[in-house]
Amino acid sequence: MFELPTPFRPVRLSMYDWPEVHDAIWVLEQALQAEAENVLGLAPANFEPAPSGQSLFESWEDPRLLLTQTCGYPLVSFLAGKVQPILTPHYDAPGCDGPNYCSYVLVHRDSDVQSLEALRGKRAAFNSSDSQSGYNAFRHTLAPVADGAPMFSQLVETGAHLKSMAAVAEGEADACCTDAVCYDLVRTHRPELFAALRPIATSRQVPGLPLITSSQMPLEVLEALRASVLQVFKDPQTVAARTHVGITGFTALSIEDYAPLTVMRQEAEALGYPDLA
């Protein structure tokens, strides 16, 4: 059996843990935790809760990380060399194709904005500068029309895709960019918010949000974790939870497979639009 440094942090799937799907996420977390313990010969005593107040970004960099989910852009930026992908989920949402997904530039349904060019001088909301959809894809989609100049009169950092969409719906911002899974969660669970928004552009498709482990984990542990995840997502007892979350499968992708996210940043920079502005 594996000799591993412990204690680890408990399994967490926090990226799409909205109140409407929290119970299903919890079921999957518990199943993944139990199976990881089984394949690695661990026990509950080998796990210790994260420190109080630990941020999402700190949890990704935690050397005690065993299994969680991150955004693709952090994977190729500040997490490079610190984590490694296990599997990338497939989501049953428009704009998703296997492990790939797109993002949507959204405006208010009653906005007079019909094109990206018409966003010049407007206000933009984004969740975080480390976000693939909220920032990197937004920047890349705007770069061809920005002509090397700022697009927006104001930027509002909201901290979450849901808050960015709410800012647009409530008139606090004129546009935002969110990923296909979040947009579909809004369609399914928050129809009033969905009805207040309208997409005006779609980003390039890239690999979606991977499950990850620490880069310190040896290959045999990575492979065991991958097998444990696949086992959980074949288990009939997780069908209802998987369906509710929208996960339909997985693909094993390498760090190299996420290079298109870096290319998007480089292409925006080459067009003179290095930052969302």
C-alpha cells in the first residue's frame, strides 16, 4: 500500500457548489472521499479540515491537497508545477462538448448592446482576474475589437460568476462573461436571472475545470485517484447526484492539453489587449 504524508484535506468540489445543487455535491464528495480512502489505504483519521478562513486559492496551493476541482486558467498560471490534473468532467450543458466548454459574454436582455464593439465605454463585471471564463476568455473575445485600447469605463470585481451575472441583471454593470456550466445552472435553477440576461458572443472552446491533486503525489497515487473517481462515477448510487450536477463523464487530460488557455492570453496580448480594461 502507498506510504503517504498525512493528514490530507478532505475531498472538496467547490467550483459549482451552488445552494441548489449542494446536496448532490455533498453526496459526490462523500463518495469520492470514501473511495479515495479505500484505494489509498487511508482512514478518516488521515484527514484534517482546512484551517478556518482558508480561501479557495489557498486550498488549491495547500501541500496537503488530495482531491479537489479548480479552474483551468489557474492550472496553467499560478498553480503551474504545484498541482496535476486527475480527470476533467463532461457537463451536460449547452456549449459543452466532452471535456471542453465555452463561455458567454452576457448583457441585460433590454440592453441596446448587440455586438462586442458596442461595449466600448460600458461597465464590465468579472469574478476574478484568475478566472478562465470571467477574465481570460472575456479578454480574448474582446481583443480583436478592442484595437489595443481600453473597452470599458469601469471594471467591477465581484468574486463569483453568479454575482457578476446578478450585477448585469440589476444594472450595476453592462456586461460580464461566464462559463457554459454556470449559465446552464442559472437557466435551470434561477430562471428569473436567466431571463434578465442575453448572450452577445461565445468564446473559443477549451478544456473545462479539472479535478486535481498536489504535484507531490507520485504517478501511482495519481493513477489510483483517477481509478477511484471513475469508480464513483460508475456507481449506481451516485446516478441521481451526478444527474443533478450535470456530470456525464470524464476525460484524462494532461497539463499540455490545457495549453490553449495560455494561447488565448498570448493572442490577446499580441493584439495589444493584455488586460481586461
